[in-house]
Amino acid sequence: MVIYLICVGIASVLWLLNALEKEYTVELSFPVSYTNLPKNKILINDPPNHFTLDVQSYGFTLLRYKLSVAFSPLVFNINDYGGKIMADSSRSNYAFSSRQFRSKIANQLSNELNITGIHPDTIYFKFDQIVTQSKKVVPDVNLQLKKQHFLYDKIKVKPDSVRVHGPKSILDTLKAVETIAQKYKALDQLTQRNVSLKTIKKVDFSPKRVVVQIPVEEYTEKELSVPISIDGMPDSVKVNLFPSEVKLSFLVGLSRFGEISPKDFHASVSYENIKNKDDYLPVTLTMMPPNLKSTSYLPLRIEYLIEK
């Protein structure tokens, strides 16, 4: 039995050696890299990152390649196939037949391999003009504020715009650049963060990071008495209002508490209502400082008396 197995093993080895001495045509997949692109343009499509080559060689050679873990990339030098024409031309689409660069690929491989075919048979390149534009930066912020705390101004970005460098087709449709998403909980004070911009394929930013400023402050309640004026009243008429002022209540940031005064507000009634002999005059608040919260006032209607 042992002798039989030895004989079978020897026969198998001899058969394999005989088979490896013959020529075969097989497919081998090689990685490819692209160099020397036109300097004033950018490649916006994705040419194949592998070539499948039909190669003819002896079994020993093919087996050695088949057993290789990784092949060195085949280098496709675009400049050798019309680089100057690409740089100077306004065209954006180009196609090259694989037959044009078979000899160059063969020079990069072992002379033991005979290339009989290349797949794909055509390589397509799509270029776009490289431009630089200025774009606004929009903060992507999701926040929750601590109770009795509010934003006392808009969320700001410094700088508020960046230089964007990339394909014209992309930049012409890009309205703004966003920061990476930021999420905050229970904010209770002014917060500043240095954050990155959301990446866009084939696009570069300068600068690549911005400062996001979130103006948060604790608010407190304040009350004021504001005199009521009569809009449109002629000098020849004298009208007494009852009451002559409104009581205002609002929330304001602690840093501005002492700054807010009655002169910052305008409460009024219209003389047209008096002319129409309305029983009551509706009071409107037509001016107030920005960034106040929960503003209310009383009374909403008042009485009046025209002096004879």
C-alpha cells in the first residue's frame, strides 16, 4: 500500500512538472495608478483601478504570478498620451484605447509574460477646470440650553467664509460650506469650539477649521413702565389717556439687565381710533430692543378723554 501511494505521488509530480512546462493563456489582474494629470484640471470620474491582462506564458511563470500576494501597480502616465493637449484644450472628456499603451505596460512586466489582451479595452477620463471661490460657512449645531438660558445673539462662525478650491462644476452649485455636526446639552454660558468643515470629495478648504461661537447667557425677568404716545395726533387737540403708560415684563440677559430702559420701547395708540370715537384704544408695542424673551404688557386697551 505504501509503495502504491509513493508511486501515485511520483506520477502526480511528474504530471504537474510536465503540465507546467507547457504554455497557457490566462487572465491576471494588476493594480494601476495614474500620474502626470494636467495641472490646471482635475479628474472627476474614476478610471479603473485594475487592468485585467490576458497573458501567455509557461505554467511555471504563471503559477509564480498566481501565487503572488500583490503585484506592483502598472503606471499610466497621462502626459504620455496627450497631456499638453488636455491642459490646453477646453474639452473635458477623453477616451484612450488600451492598444495605445500595451507596449509600455509590457515593459513594466516581466519579459516572461506575453500580453495578448487588455481589459477594459478603452479608458475614459473626465476632467473639470480647477477654480477657487469664496463660500459662506454654515454651522451645523444641535443644542439644548439649560433652563432660563437663551441665545442672546446669532450663532457665529469665524471666519464666516472660506476659500474653496476644486472642480468648477462642484463649486458652481455649492451654496455654502457646513461645519461638522456639533451637539450640545444643557449649555449655560458662552461656548466656543474650533471645528472642522464637512469634507467634500475633490474639494479643499482654506482654512480647514473655523471657530463656532454660541452666545448663551442666563436670562432674568425685568419690569418697566413705558409711557403711551398717540400716533398721528394734531397739535390742536388735547387727549388724556387712562392709564397713560403700560407695564412691560420681559426676560433679558444678565449682562444687559442694567442697559434696558423705557426709552428703548415705543408704546402707542392711533389717533384714527379717537377720530372714529372708538370706546377703547388698542395699545401696540412698535419698538423694543432685540433678543428679549417672553415680552408682554398690560393693559392692551385703554380709555381716553378729549379736552374741549
